[in-house]
Amino acid sequence: MFELGEKIRKRRKYLKKNQGEVADKVPVSKSQISKWENENTYPSMSDFVKLCRAMNIHPADLIAGRIEENWFKDKHKKTRTALLGVLAVVILCLGVNLDLTIDKLNGIRPLRQYEVNYLYTKLTEDGGIEVRQLTRPEDETVWVDIVTYEKDGIIYDYELKEIIFLGDEIETEHEVQLDEDGKRLVVYVHYQVDNHPQLTSVDIKPKK
């Protein structure tokens, strides 16, 4: 399980916190933190997100072992970078053609990239592979925790474990679609932020 317990311990010691101090912030018992660090048990995905918040680290950074990262600082930095990127595109478009209509501007979309953290990959009895991963569009805080069952570059089954939000979002519904060829799985998540409806989609492709 990607040595999660040791990474939790290292992050806690980096913060100079004892197990009780971290446990109070999650909140769970001190013995629960000990079990996670010693890998006697593993946190649920919801508890894992709460633990990362308590230790001020992005879940992706903790999984990757980037123990010295600061989630809140990085989040604000990424937000500023995204805003500057959008502003640059708008300025460029206006500079090239001041007659661009709103419809044409709406047609301009940056290449969507995804942040993927593989939690584990293991062989199945039929010779395929089981892949569990956390995936999200890089510009959003919506994570999809999903297991896919693959063989010869084709997804033949899947199991959606959980949809995780790192902010104040509230899910309203979700749907999962697998194309006929098994080459692309899409998770659509409908959610609300301050009562405003939002929609995001996450592409899942076979692990090469």
C-alpha cells in the first residue's frame, strides 16, 4: 500500500507533532493514528483526506512522499497561476482579433490535464490487472477514487469507490460511462459550491 504509514509518520515528525496532536485535528483516537502509521489498518479515503488537512498537506503530495509540501500555499499558488493563464489567453485573443465574439471565445479551451496517483496495481486471476487510482483534473479539487479491471489495454470492469472533495463542494449526483471498446471510462460528477451547480468529468484510461 505504497508505504503510506511511513509517509504519515515522516510528515507528522516534520511538523514536530505527536500522535495525539494530529489525532485531535482529524478527529480520531491517538491509537488510530498509531495503527495507520504502523500499517495495522489503513484510513478510509474520507479519513485520509481529513488526515491530510490536519497535517496541512495535499493528499497527492503525501502519497508521492513530498513530505515538506504545504497544501494551502501550493493551492493558492496554483490558483494564481491558472488565473494568469486565462488572462494571458484573453489578452492574446483580443490582441490578434478585436472582433472575436463571445461564442468564439467560449470555444477556446486549454488542454485538460489530469493528476493521477496510482494506489496499487495487482494481477487478477484471469491474467488481467486491477488498478486503483486517485484521479482529478489538475485545475479542480474533485478527486475520483476508482478501481478498474483491465486486460490487454482494455477496461472490462470498474468499481467507483468514492468521490472526494477537498473544498466545500457538495455532490448532487454522478454517473460513470464506459465506451463499447473499453478504451475510455468517464466519471461525470455534478456538485454544488455555494448553491451554484457545477459539473466536472474525469477520464480513466487503461494503465499502460
